[in-house]
Amino acid sequence: MNNTQFMKHLSILGILVIFALALNLYFAIGSNFNDFKQGFEDGQKSSTYDTQADSHGFRAEIRVTPISTPSDSLNLQLPGKTVKAPYQVSEVTCLIKETPTMLITIIFSALGVIVLSVYGVYCLIRVLICITRQDIFSRRNIRWLRWIAYGQLAVTSLSFLLNWSIEQAVLAQVSLPGYQVTGVTPIPLQWDSVILIVLLTEIFATAVKIKEENDLTI
């Protein structure tokens, strides 16, 4: 495979990557918006709060563990007979009241994720343009790649902060008889993938620096 074909294939791969990232961002924003809308509508329908201001609740998925041996049972249909089988609840969904800290964290995290994700796609496009021009080992690519890597690290950190703020509100507000509230269903965080991207970016930056030093000594 000659250099022109390699660059052509790399460009096609880059376009597919950009398309996949944009599609993932679109569905992620849509999913979060639908969850927020559903929680808002559930809060409007809820009559558990006394004032109109408190009727706007946030829907949270809460993890619980039984304090004692569960006494609840369900009917299990077996051939020729019905038996009662014990069961326990491990997760419930309910409405909580947004705290000021939680609201600030939600707004800050949403704006941060959108801005960093969009700019990360832009940086990826810039890197691919440089590669197609055969400008691979350059400092500008280091700058774009670091924006991508550390931007993803920041997005993951914001997601962790958002999960923490929701969990604190849940632990302060929710109680379930017979169960202990242990937290909320965590937002999926891929710390290992993000750290690997940062590590590979810094390895690339080191390789560029070594190449520049070797070029100067020749």
C-alpha cells in the first residue's frame, strides 16, 4: 500500500470516527433530555409536595439493601402448584427535591460536557486534516490531541461530580422502611479508557519531542 492509499484509508476512517462521535453525542444529549423531561413530568403529576414550587422533582434511581431478612414474597407458578418465594428490592425509582448544589452541578456539568465534546470533535477534525497533509509529528497535533484527551478526562470528572451531587441529595432525603439507602445507580464512567487515551497522548508528545531533538542533531 503506497502513501496516497494509506492517507485515503486513514481519512475514511477518520470520517467514520467523527460520525460515530457526533452520533454518540446526539443520542447522549437526547437521552439525558428525555430523562430530565420524564422527571419533570413526574414531578408535575406528583402530589407528595405541598407547594407548587416543590412539585418539580428530579427522578433518581436509588440503590437499597435490606436491613433484615425480607418478609415479602411473590407467587411462583410451578407445574401443578403455586409456591411463595421471598424477594428483595435492590433498586427503586423516586422523585427527590433538587438542592441548590445539585442544580448548579447539573447546569455546570451539562454545559461543560456539551462544550468539551463539541470542541473535542473539532480538535479531532484538525488532527485528521494535518495527517492527510502528512503533517503527523508536529506540536500542533500534540495540542489538538491533548485537548481531546484531557477534555474526555474533564467530561468523566464532571459526570462523577454530577453523580456525587445527586447521591448526596438522595441520602439526605430518601428513606425506605426495612431497607438502607446506599446511593444512586452510578453514571457509567470509563476511567480506564480515558486514562489510556491520556497516556497514549503523552507518549505521542514524547515521541514528537525525541524526533525534533534527533532532527536537530543530524
